[in-house]
Amino acid sequence: MPSNSSILVTTLNAFLLIFFAPFFWVLFLLVGILARLFSCRGGKPRLVWGSTPIINNAYWSRAMSELGFASETFTNQFYSRINKRNDWGRILQDEYRYCPHPLRKLMAFSGSLLRYDVFFISADGFFIGHTVLWRMQAFFFKLAGKKTVLIPYGGDAYCYRRIRSNETAHGLMMSYPVASRNQKKVASRLDYWCRHADVVIPGIMAPDGFGRWDVLAPTSLCLDLSDWSVSGIKSTADGTNASVFIAHAPNHRGFKGSEFIVDAVATLKDEGLKVELLLLEKKPNAEVREILQNSTDILVEQLICTGHGMNAVEGFASGLPVVSNLEDDDCTTMFRRWSFLNECPIASASPESIVDVLRKLVTRPALRSQLGTAGRQYAEKYLGLDSAQYLFGEVIEFLYGRRDSLINLYHPLLGDFPKRQPKIQHPLVNNRIVD
């Protein structure tokens, strides 16, 4: 339960926001008109990524900076337990120190209208997304001549009652039970940005209540692959001649099905196989990278939600075989048919099949090597900074009327990007190990 002091602070903050809201409404109106006069008329627009501190924003911004854009992150804060301060550009807590804390977000929004042209945001919105002025964001952006691109990260856009998979909804309730009481608020913000954003890129979340996507891709995540080298381990261990090391990052245990992974490793040990589980919990990114590259044979990301996250990308970049859940054909077929999921070398598993999948990977080092090689190739084709540069470069072309549509950007027959490199070859069929 929140303390009396925290309730008092929250109440005072809310009072300040409500009291000053009319003033800031007028300020945003005036700033929006002024900003429109200086909006991008040609050349490269100024880009900003935020305001929720999701590490993907830092990677995307770095990619576009390397392409010559004025691009930076501007976030509320950053997660110091796993990220470093120099991963980020502007942070709200460092700015507007003259302003009462509850009003800093309003000032940040106002200043950003003058400073940037394209806003890459989540369904949380941009700074004022959780204030009384949240429904006015799109109006102010359009008044100022700005463009908005919606890229959700999960908690901002998962309305539990809209999720097609009951298993995914249950996993979310295990890890994030409070969010199940805020479905109306989450749905309202998601619907708001699906209606008003200039581009929507939902990734694998697309089937779960969006009703709109402008780019169809199983993921838009990326890494600076120059920071990641292929695992130095060329292990011939098969669980009998030597131990096989399986890594898992249980930061969202219910959502990832961590208990089933722990149990599966114990089951394999009971069978007599030499396997060891490495739990990558509450570790900084640099330490995770070192473990994946030097101490790991198999990475299991998660077993509940369809798709994969950043940890799987890190596994691909390290040249590891990656296990995650791609079992739901109702969700994945569209990404196989009209995008590049068929090239993804994830070995799919569920709580019911994880023991069998791990057994095959543990006892077959040659299969691990095949999948690891394909994973690095997949990362180099679809998950590097150059891939993000292509995606967001084409998005910007669309935003400024130089491209008609983005819907076939990754179409295996109609899109240019999948053809720029040879198709990734791997031994999986619909991400299943078939023999």
C-alpha cells in the first residue's frame, strides 16, 4: 500500500497539473503555431525518441544519427540497474530545474515542439501522455506540423481483454497484475494513437487489439552488431561428454514462463544429461553480453508470449541458438506470408514442449551450430543498425509524401529489403525442429 506521504505528493502533483493546465493549453497553442513556421520544409527532419526509457529508442536513435540525421532520445529517466547514463541523450530529471517537478513534463513537451520534427513514441505518448492534457497531444503535434510514429513496447499497449491468446494474457497477469485493472485506460491511449499517429509499427503485437499497422514486420528491434561478437564457444558438448550451458533472463518470470524453463533443466538432469542453467537476472547489459558470448551454448528467451524481444536479438548477435515461443499459427502466419518470419531461426517451444526441444538441442551440437550461424546471419540482415536505417528512412520518405505506402516494405516477393541479401537458410520448419 502507498504511504500517506506518497499519496499526499501524488495529490499535490495532480492539483498542480490541473491548476496550470489552462495556462499550458494556451502555451502549447502559441508554441505550436510558432513551431509550424519552422517545421521541416526540406532536407532531413529532426528526430526524437521517447519519452519512455526503452533501450530500443537509444539504438534506433544511434542508427539514424549515423545516417546523418539530427536524432536524440529524450526520456523521463533511465533504468540505471541495466543501462548506463551515456546510453541516453536528454533526460528530464536533468532539465527544467527552475520548474516545479510536476510541470517539467509540460515544459518538455512545449520545448520539444520547437526542437523536433518527427516524434517516435509509444502509446504512453510524449511526456504529457499521463496528464489531463493527454487527449490534446495529436492536436498540438498537427498544429505544429509535426509527425508521429507509434512503436509500442508492451505495457503501454497490451489491453488484456483484447489479446487473442489466453496464455499470453495469463502470463501478463502473473507478472503485471495491476495492469489488468487499467484496461480501459490502456485501450483508450492505444486507440487514440492508432487513430492519430502518422505511422503505426506494432511488430508482433499487431494482432492483439491494434486494428491498424502500416509496416508488417515481426520485429523492428536492432542492435549495434559491432558491439557483439559471435560466441567464442564452439562446443561439441552433447550432455554426456561435457556440460551444455543454457542461459535465461527471468526478469518477467510469469510472462516468460521461467518456472517451466527451470523445471525443464531439472528434468534433463534427472535423465542423466549434463546441463547447467545460467540465470541472467538483474545484471547490467555489459555483463549479459559477456556471459552470452563466452559462457553460453543455448539461450531460452521465453515460452508464453508469441514472438521475441531484445534478449533474443542479443542471442542472435552472439551466434547462439535461441528458443522462444512461436507456436501460435493464428498469430504468426501473417508474418510468414507477408514478411520475413520464415527466415527467423528461433527454435519454437512452449511449456509443454520445452523439455523435448532442449533435449534435441543439448544432444545435437551440430544443430546448435547451424542455428547459431543462421541467427547471426539473420541479425546481420534484419536486426543491425543498417536495418533500422532502412526502416526509418523509408518511414520518413512516407511521412513527407515521397513514398505512397509502407505495407509491403518486407513482403518476400514485392519488397526490396528481403532481396538485398540471400534468404537465411536454417533446418527449422515453421520454427519447429522436425527431426
